Amino acid sequence: MTVRDIINMIVVLTVVSLVCGGGLAMVKMATAEQVEYQKIKNVKEPALKKILSDYDNDPVSDRKTIITGKDSKGKDIKTTIFYAKKGGKLIAVAFEAYGSGYGGPIGVVMSINQPDEVLGAIAATTNSETPSVGGIVMASSELRDQYAGKPVDANFGLNSAGGIINAISGATMSSIGVSTAVKNGMEIYKKYKSDILG
């Protein structure tokens, strides 16, 4: 094999690699939106169905992502906003916020009814709480029902801290995590309201 043959082989392999790599990149770009849609549909939609009602659109399709701050490394924090509509009219927005529980982060998705701006409902999306204590809190309506119908500027802290929410006996840390997630969500809504509703 001559040097020329080796160079030709390298050139051919390089061209084939570039074409294949470019093709894969194009497929990934072309399917990225559908992949994201399916991921949200499978992971977030079950929680959205618990907190949204009486809508006739697809909130997973009618969504947008806004930047709601920076993390500790200076990277953008992105929040996905879901829109529930009836007859083309906005009736609620929903999004996820986080708090810290006994076992780690607690994700809570919440809906805010429009135009009256009251908290519609909340549902857990992610948590690492123990099934025997924190898991029961996350599944129980005893805590969740305390949030429904309250205005966005209510004090969603626990009673022990001057708020309006009663902690679940024996699961104070999980109750604090949910409360913190909801408070963080209300802050996001109030601070970025024009972006959310715009």
C-alpha cells in the first residue's frame, strides 16, 4: 500500500465520518422538539391532569420556557409554563417549583387560575421522601387541599412560622418542603408575571 493509497483512505473515511455525523446531528435536531414533547407528556402530564380541569386544549403543546434566574454556577434556570385554555381563553397557568424535604428536593407543580390569580391546586412531581412518612404527605389531600383557592400573595409558610399551612403530624420536613416549593412558585409567578402571561 502506497502513501497515496493511505491518504485516499483517510480522506474517504473522513468524508464518510462527516456525512454520518452530520446526518445524525440533523436527525437529532429534527426530532428534538418531539422528544421533549414525549418526555413532558409522560413525566409531567399526569401531574398536570391532577391540577388542571375544564380545559379543551393540550397544555403540553401550549407551553413556553422562560428564564427565572441563575443557579449557583451562573447558568440560566429555566421554567416551563403550561397554559390551560377553554374556548381559546386562558383559564390557568401551571409550572413546577422546588423545595427541600427530609430526603432531598421536592418538586411541586401548581396551577394558578386566571384571571383571579388564586392557587388552583398542587401535585408532587418529584421527591425522595420515605414512603412511610413523606410519601404519605405527598399523596395525601390533607396538605394539598390547604393551598387551593388561596391568593398568590398569601403566606404559604407553615403555621409555626406565621403562615397559613398546617404541617402534617410526624412529617414536618416534608410539609416544609412542599410549603417552600409553593412559596418559591408564587415568587416566580409574581416576579415573572409579564413573561408568563405575555
